[in-house]
Amino acid sequence: GAGVSQTPSNKVTEKGKYVELRCDPISGHTALYWYRQSLGQGPEFLIYFQGTGAADDSGLPNDRFFAVRPEGSVSTLKIQRTERGDSAVYLCASAPSSGGANEQFFGPGTRLTVL
Amino acid sequence: EDKVVQSPLSLVVHEGDTVTLNCSYEVTNFRSLLWYKQEKKAPTFLFMLTSSGIEKKSGRLSSILDKKELSSILNITATQTGDSAIYLCAVEENSGYALNFGKGTSLLVTP
């Protein structure tokens, strides 16, 4: 497909478990962003990749959260020892490059529920 | 402190009405302001505004930026039930990479 895809669309897990959320950006987009959206809130920035490197991870809430993009395309957001407060929709977005007022294209998100 | 504030937070109108959604921001080194429509999960892009006073238009939707007032409005004329969604405003700074989103305006258009 031409758009950003994310898997799984829904994930239910138990408190304390480890989860991985995957993002496939639009082909050729070098910039990739992860956001988290809680109910009634706008998306909140987590981490930004330019190519393979995390250029800005200032939005990651704590060290239980980690993300990788080893080949500069697909990215995985990893959450260790999940907590109920991690429940949210995790959105991924990609853009042709960083800066220059580029539009970010969003995926459909993964709804994470931690019981 | 929120950098981007949207108002109203929610709105109910009848089909055919015209609505105006507001977005104000407080950031240093402003680069651009973007409007997105979110119906289920994925925000879909509507407009990107970088220059003050230049209206952007797409069908029944239009938007304009006022850099002096640090604000933007999104207008929807002749609303339809399909316009029901959350409308998100986001601001990008020159010094960063992320979009700073407001909480959104939830619009419901009733038949």
C-alpha cells in the first residue's frame, strides 16, 4: 500500500509484559515519528528517526520505552514491563525528510490496552 | 503549559451550518501550523500554513494563519455528517522535529 501501516491494530496485554509495535513508513520517507495519543488528548511526541538513527528521543516517558529503525525503513517501538498507564493509541508518522515544513503522514495506529 | 490550545473542545451543529474552529499557539521559532482531521485513528492531513494572511482552501474547508495573533482558524461551510470528526491543530518549531498538537475539537454534525 501507499500509506503508513502499523501492526497490530490492537494489542491487549497484561501488566508487566513486554510488547512490540511495528511501523512501516511510506517508501522513500527518511523521517519517522512515534506519537502516543491518550483518550481526549492530541498526539504526544515520543521519538523521531532520521534514517537509522534516533535524532530526538526526548518524548520517551522513561527507560521502559525504546525504539529502533535498523535499516532506515521499518521501525519497532518496544515497551518493557508495561503498566496500565501505557494504554493509549500509538501512532507512527513518516515524512520525506525532516524540517522544511514537511507534512507528516500518519498510520492508523496501534491501540494498546494494558490490563 | 500547553503550547497549542484549541477551542471549542467540542461542537454540535446541524447539517448545512458553517463552523469556525480556533487554534492558538505559543512557541518560539515558529515554522508551520498544520490542521489534521481524525475520524478513527489516523489523522489525515488538511492544510499546512506557513505565511500569515494567505488563505488555503480545499472544497468546503478553508484555513488562515495570523502570525501576529499567534492563531489560526479552520472554516467548514455547508457542513455534512461526514465532517464529523476530531480536528487537530499542530505547530512545528524550527528548533525541533516533532509536531506539538492541541487537544483537538470534536465536531458532530447532525442530520
